[in-house]
Amino acid sequence: MGVVIGLLIAVACVGGGFSAMGGHLTVIWQPFEFIIVGGAATGAYMVANSSKVVVDTGRALLEAALARGPKRDDYLALLGLLFALTRELRSKPRNEVENHLEKPDQSEIFRAYPRVTRDEELTQFICDYIRLILIGNARPYEIEALMEEEIATHRGDKLKVYSALMSMADGLPALGIVAAILGIVKAMGALDQSPALLGSLIGSALVGTFTGIFASYTVVAPLANKVKATRDAQARVYVIVKQTLLAYMNGALPQIAVEHGRKAITAAYRPTIDEVENATITGLPRGETVLREAA
């Protein structure tokens, strides 16, 4: 909603200011200038990026527009799952824990946390490192280095859209100049016409420059930054998993290990200690089930 409101404010202020200065909004409506700038930018975007990034762009923009980052309940669900798994590691034999990891979609532990398991990449990340802990030969600093490398790779993949959009934003003003030059070329062919017609053609050409600059700094660049913020927030859950599992490997009890993960949550959505305790022992909020602490 914030994205839509922001764009409406920008368009209303620019258009309203131009109209208040005595300009005619109909002059700005130059669809062929828009086609030149938009088409050139879209074509260059497809040339510069892989098909996977192009497809992911639509998904990333939708996530950014709808602010689909993890919220407080998502973090509580993740901490609840990590608590349940580390408790199993501490109290159950290896073969019983492995049953949960081999088929998480059939595990009663994972199925109790649908907010987490709907993210297949995150679920696989958790399972992979629980398996490494079960093996028992890897040292905590080795696991930490491996986790950091995987998280960096994951984040880099998710932010390719951001880099691509910023490149487009950087190029849009130049593409606006291209559209303006083409308009000027057209105007030069009408030098023998009346000054009113010639002025109209030059004004239409300058709309191309306006379109490129406006689209760059008011639309594409802000959307790119919104995508980056959203994808960074989505990657934060991997850091929480890392901190929790490393604390457990270093000897922390499950409840203390979960506290290490809680501290990695941004302050705006960080649940309190009491909320985490209720999520891990009493049950998740808003009707989600959770395994209770064994007596």
C-alpha cells in the first residue's frame, strides 16, 4: 500500500505543480515517447539479465509492493520450530531425529509450523545443518563458516533483481535523451512549418527527457530499494537459524539457544522473551499448533 500511495503522491505533485504553473497536462501525454523510453529500457533489461532474473523481477516487485517480509508471528514460528528440533537433538536418539529431517512434510514437528515449512529453501537449510550436527564431527566454527557462505550466496541470488533494477534506473535518463533526440530530429524536418507547430514538436521531444528522469528517480530506483529491503528482511531468517544452531553446538540449552536467535531479529519485529516462551512451550499465537514441552 505504501508503494501505491507514494507513487500517487509523486504523480499528483508533479502533475499538479506543472498545472499550477500554467502548463497543460495534455502536452505531457506523449505515448510514443513513453513507448520509446519504456521499450528501450525493457529490451536492455532482458539483454542484460538472465531469464531467471527477468522472471524473478515480477515476483520481487509484487513482494515489495505487498511488503511480504517476515512479521512477528513468522519469527515466533521459526523460533518455535528451532526449539522443538534442538530439544529433539538433546533428548532423542539420532535415528528418530533423522526421520524428521528426511521427510519434513510428513514430520509432526515441521507440520506444526506451516509458516516456516511453506518456505522450502529455509526448510531445507534447517534440515541440512541439523544433519551436520547429528554427524558430530564438524566443529562449530566450521559450521559457522559454511553457513555464512551459503547465506551470502542465497542473499546474492535474491538481490540480483535489485542490482538489475538499479542498472535500469541509471540508464533511464540516457534513454530519455535518446527519445528527445528522435523528437528533435522530427522537429528539424518541420522547420518550414509555423512556429506554433515547431514549438509543439520540440515540447513533445522534451517529454522524452522528462519521462526518463521521472521514471528513473521516482519509480524504478525507489522500487529497487524497496525490493532490497524486502529481500534483506527475508534473508534475516537464515541468520536466526545460524545463531540458534551455533549456540546449541556450543553447549547452550534449547531455550537459551533460541534466545540467541531472537537477538538476531530486527527491533521492529523482535518478540519479547515471554512471547518466545509462550511460542516454544505453551503454543503459537493465532491458532497455530506447537508441540508442548515433554514432562
